[in-house]
Amino acid sequence: METLEFIIYPDGRVKEKVTGIVGNSCAEVTAAIEAQLGQVLSQEETSEYFAQVLEQSNTATTQATFSEW
């Protein structure tokens, strides 16, 4: 489940936390929001940022041989 959490501090700073998005696609998801919020002062990547999406192939190869006795 993808989650965006925003904490707005009394001085106007906003802390954004993204969970549930694997890889650097979180930057694509949050780019428009960050552009509207203002200047980004710092970023801290989580372990999910460095994780890789695994794709599985469902292809099976079969081979049959028949002997002629």
C-alpha cells in the first residue's frame, strides 16, 4: 500500500514521508506536490528507495523426446 504522510510544523516547514513505493519512482509521485509546497531543503532515502522491483517470468520451456524401439 502506497502512503504519503505530511507533517506541517508551526514554522511552516513540511516533512513528507513516502512508504510503500519501491525504487526511485517515489520522486515521480511526489514531484508535483513538492513543486507546490516550495523549496526542498533536504531528502533522506529509505531502504525502499534502494530496493529493486523483481519481475518474474511465467514462461516455461518444455522438450519432449521419443525413442523409436
